[in-house]
Amino acid sequence: MTGYPRNRYTIGAHFDGGGGVVAVNSKARLFITEDFLIEGWYLFADVSGSVVIDVWADTYLNYPATDADTITGGAEPALSGAITATSEALSAWTRKLDAFTALIFNIDSIATIKACDLYLVGSRR
């Protein structure tokens, strides 16, 4: 991934299986209070494995977001037999998030991984 200037920020989610593999449909929640433009993502795992994480977004007043509120356009962050992955290929994504948006990160599928982190990199807009 290309180097990001200083005005970039990360938001993200951590999943921990408590010693076992993280469960499918585990969720992490995050609330953003400023407009945010997503420019890429980084995914890290504790061991080589596979995971697909969807990202859902909705307004505070319409909380909670559901699968119908996905912002990934079918291009979910994923690992496949790896420990890290990253992408800036976000053409299918809804990249502009408004202030006071509630995000839910959802484990769609997972194998082997006991802990993982997904970070969205972007800028205030």
C-alpha cells in the first residue's frame, strides 16, 4: 500500500476468540463523530488463516446497521491462508461516511484465526 500523508487516520475493530477460533457472526461496533473518507484497509491475524469481514454502516437514528447496510459492495476485506492483507481497491465500496455513523464489523467466515484486527485508513473530509 502506498505511503499515507500525515493527515490520515485509522479506525478499526478487534476480534478475539478467547483462546479459540473467533466465531462466525462475531461483531465489533464503532461510532464515528466526524466525516471520514475510506482510502484503504489493513487486516492482521494472529496466525495464518482465512477470514472475511463485512463492514456495515448506518445513521445513529437507524442503529443498528445490518447486512443490508454493507459498505463493501461485495469486496469485503479478507485473508486467505495468510496473516496479513491490505487493499486500496475500493471501487465497489461506499467510501464516504458521514459524522455520527455507527459501524458494525461482522465476521462472515473464519478458519484457524483466534484474533484479528481490521483497520480502515482514510481522512477527514
